[in-house]
Amino acid sequence: MKFLSCLVLLTLISCGSNGVKKNLDASGSYRTSGVEQFFLPELPQWNNSSAAGGCFKSSSFIYLNFPKLKEAYQLNYQQMIELQAQYNERLENYFRSTAVRFLKPVEEASFFSNTLEQIRGGVRSFKLPPAKEVEVIWLESYSVEEIKKLAKADRFNEKVPILFSSCHSKQSLSQWIAQEQLEDAGFYTLTAEWMSPYTSGAELKAGLRIELAELLGKNFKIKMTSFQNKSTPELILP
């Protein structure tokens, strides 16, 4: 009897899991704005974290469905990453300015369409100055004191320093930089809303990542710096 009860329970769990998977595959079946086809399901709060960085993300980011975007609008990888990052930044700005914590369908469609129009018009929020080399510093691998030591060194005189965070949003990392009085370091920031489960070829893979050469441009020599040379699957080097 105990074995039979366990078997029934496992069957129910399996059916329930399949039902959840179907709902997730629907890419947000409760959305009705018309742009929901381009959104992946939001991560639950308990899973909204970075195992590599050992941190919880500062926001519940919206991740985009790259194959559908590519098919509908013929966007390249850089444009799709920019669209996702700028859309999330727009959401965060909106939610910071109001007590509301959700978008109406008409607002969702408007935010998405306006951001898409900017991207197709060539607007970029991630712009680097002319340089031959960039150095990407993984924030979560260091202590604050170690980051400050790096900032005081002369190593960035001929390189563009990019501070990458596994969990901060652009706004929360900017606030952290100001709080730690690191504005003079001249860091460019690359944050969690820039990561995607898709490769530059729009192939779905486990985990979130950024293909640095595709985002930054192949004319840059890219170096990654982390404490004790720790590696992270979130940053794909050339």
C-alpha cells in the first residue's frame, strides 16, 4: 500500500510538472498585449540568482525570445541584447517613479514598441570610446577593497575598464559605484539585464551568458579579470 501511494504521488508530481512546463513554454500566457510572444517566462524569485556570482539579482529581469525577434524583425545579436537591456532599464525607471509594480497591456506594448523603434534607429546605450583593448572586471569575484585597489592602479590608462556584474542592474550598479566613491575610476558597466539564455546564433542553452566579442565588437582585444583568475560561464570570451 505504501509503494502504491508513493507511485500515485510521483505520477501527480510528474503531471503537475508537465502542466507547469506547458505554461512556461507559452511564454507568459497571462499577457495580452500582443508582444508577449517575444518574452520568456519570468524567473521565480527563489531562482532569480547567479550561481557563479553567488548573489540574488537586484530586479526581476525580462528575457527576450531571440529566435522570434530575429524572425520578426531581422535583428542581429547586438541589437537583440540592446533591446532586452534597454527595455529592462525602461521598466526599472518606470517602477522607480511609481508605486505600481506591473504594466498594463497597453503600456507593455508601448514600452516594447518604443524601445524596438529606438534600436532599429541605431540608438545604443552601450557605447565604448575608441580603444584597442578592453578589460572586463567581474565584480562578484572581488571584495570592495580589492575593486578599489584595481581602480587606483594605472592599468586602465590604455584600456577601457568594464565592470561586469552578475546580479546588479545598470541603475543599482551605478548607485553602488557612487556609494563606494568609485566614479573617478571611469568604469563602463555591463550588468545582468544584458545576459541571455540564447547564443549569438539564437540557439537556446542552459544558463545566462554574454558573448563579449559579439556585443563589444570584434575590433577590440578583450581581457577578463577576476579574483584569483576565477572563471564564469556568464562571460563568453572570443
